[in-house]
Amino acid sequence: MKKMSVWDILAWIALASIVIWVILKITGIINTPPFLEYYPILAASYAFGWQMHKLASIAQDVQDLKRF
């Protein structure tokens, strides 16, 4: 198994925090002001950027293999 990088761990933490936040928000435990409700959007955008970076990295690896 490949060792996870710090960025992978941060992305998984961001995704897990979104899930926990949604569960707590639905159950009514969290009553936040509107400006804090944008946190899941920021975490999701980070996770999306992380996935795009991983995809670009894999595409570059494939290109390197083609040249071999």
C-alpha cells in the first residue's frame, strides 16, 4: 500500500468534517451564523482541488510511461 501524503490526509479530514457537520446540522445540534455555514463549501472546494491535482499527477505519470 502506498504511503499517504499530508495533503491526502488533509483532504480526507476535510471530507469527514463535512459529513460530521451535515449530520450535526440536520439533527439541530449546530446552530451557526450564516457566515460559518460556508465552511463545508470551502472544505469541498479544497477536496475538489485535491482530486484535480491527483488526476493531473496521474496523467503526467501516464505521459511519462508513454515516452518510455
